[in-house]
Amino acid sequence: MSEQGLAAPTDEKVKAIEASHFDDIRPYNDDEFEEVFTRLLGEREFVDTLASMKFSRLSRWVPWLLRPLIRATMKRAFADVTSVGDFQALMDVQLRKLLTRDNSQFTVRGIEKLDPRQSYLFISNHRDIAMDPSLTILALHQKGLDSLRIAIGDNLLTKPFVSDLMRLNKSFIVRRSVVGRREKLAALKHLSAYIRFSLQEEQQSIWIAQREGRAKDGLDGTETALLKMLALCKSKSQSFGELIQGLNVVPVSLSYEWDPCDGAKAKELYALQNDGAYEKAEHEDFASIYRGIVGNKGHIYVTFGDLLSEPFEDAASLAAEIDRQIVGNYRLQATHWIAYERLHGLSEQAEQVKQSLDADWQAVAQTFDERLAAVPEEHRETLLAAYANPVVQFLQCSA
């Protein structure tokens, strides 16, 4: 056939070819949903894990009896779900029900600054594995904005079914387990290129944590390594600042009145501080995901910061601005001030800020006492510090 007889590829075809380069880390597409969901239901370990969370005692004695029940319940719940969009919509409904069940308040601030026609790279503080991005998505959906893709480390994907579940929820994989210097650099470049492709070519916003792992101690800080990774895809003629400007970075602050995983975090931190090591149990991260989802979080604040539009010279200056916004926009709640007062007392400045909050201090203090009584005595100061440290950061920035 002559060259004249060959049709030029359409923009969509070109984009599809480019997108295929990221098949190993990207979220699942709509046309893959049915196959993946069927695979999940057929995965015995996935079904047994759900059974153990819902029926902890029965699952140990009669797992064979519970498997058909779990599968039937899942099929019924997802009967009308045929795409990733449907899946996220159902997750939204379930999340709203959970918040209503717990009488949790959900406050969104700063979202009016976002352009619904634009894609953004949301760089967020990180307290909960699943809820941080899920609540950011809920905040966007409440205002009629599109969803986003979620960066998740492969260290959390301990089993194939966990990977399938996360990728159905628009998560893409950050390969942290890669060994070898060259292999790590290749994986980071691949990730950097995918993030830029999602934002600029597919117009899909992205959520990524400001650091690897949750800030279990309550101290938020942006890793410059993350920001340097974002720039690995830039051309030789492009500066760091120009690349970052093209990604539309917006810092996000999430604040929870109560952390459903606070006891588990205190246990891990105490072990690290006193023994120098902590060994997680099998599927502990998956259990944390479940606990974070179903546990009562009290009042939740999601605050969107300002678009970082100026050209930052390097990762250090960019990290400093992200930290300034995340700490400055973090909503300090009664739980944070009570913990701070118990550990450090209150200065005149702290007393003035605390008094400006409308809270039932006696009721919060009583709940705090009950929470502390539920963990070993040696873990209690560590738990208090995790709630108090956001106040420490705020006061340091305000000094």
C-alpha cells in the first residue's frame, strides 16, 4: 500500500499508544473492571480477609461457611457497578454513610480556588492510607469537580488482591521495593513520566503524599526526594521551576479530630524508639486501611492551599513553601490542644488560640481519657505526642 493510502493515527490512538507504556503501574481502565472484579471474588484470600474483618471469630472456625456469604454480598452490592467511575461513585456513597453513622462533620476549605477545567497535582500531608485520598476525592465530588488518581507504594500491595483493589480505585503504583541503583532510577523516571502524562496529556488530577509513609508522629514535612522525582522527566532545556509550574501543584492539609489508628501507630513508634525496630504482622497495612475506613474520625477538615505558580529554583525552596501551606492550613482541633496542654502546658499565646475554638472541652477530654486507657501505659505519651505535634509545628511557624 502506498504512503498516501495509510491513514495518519488519530490523537486518541497516539495517546493510547503512549498510555500503554505505563500499563505496569497505571490504574485499571473501565473496560478492565469486570475481569478484575471477577478475579477478586475468586481470590480465596481476599474473601477470607473480608470475612475475618467482619466476622473475626467465625472466620477462624468456619471459613468455608462464610465464603459463599461474602461473595454473594459483594455481588449484590456491586450488581450495578460496571466501571471504575461506578466503583468510585459507590465508594463515595459508602463513605458518606460512614460519616453519617459516626455523626462526623466534614468541612472543605479553599476548593473555590480550583478551576474545574484544570488538572492538579495535589501534594498532601499523610495520616491515613486510604482516607486521605478518599476524602480529597469526596471534597472534589461535593463541588462537582472530577476525581483524581492516587499514588500508592508497592510496599502496601502485599498481595495481588490488594493491588487489584487499589488499582480499581484509580491508584497507580510507586515501586519502592525495587533494588539496585539503576533499577531504582529507571523506576523513578518511569513514575515521573507517568505523573506528567496523566496531568498534561490525559488531564487527570493526581493525589500524592508529601512523604513516604504516614506521619505517625503528627509532624508533617515534605521530602525533597519526592520533588526531585517529579523533575526527572524534564527536558535538558527545561528548568526545575518551569517543570513544576506545568504540573499545577496545590498543597492539601487534612485534619482528623480522632485517628482510628492512633493506638497502632503509638505501638509502632514506641517499639522504634525503644527497640530500634518494629516488625509488622502479615497484612497489618491492610488492617490499618480497614480500621481507618470504619473507625470514627470525628470532625474532618480538608483544606486546599494556593496554586504554586511561581518558578521555584530547587526542591528545597519548593518543599519549604509546601510545608508552610500545609502547616499553616492545618486545622487544629480540641484534641490537638488537649494533648499539647497535657504534655507541655499552655503558653499565653497557646491559651489565646485555644480559647478561640468552639468545643466541648470536658467531653473531648473524657473521650481522650477513655482512648488512653485502652492502650498500654507505656504507649500513652507517644499517642499524646502524635496529637500534640501539629500544635508544636504551628507554634514554631507562628513564632
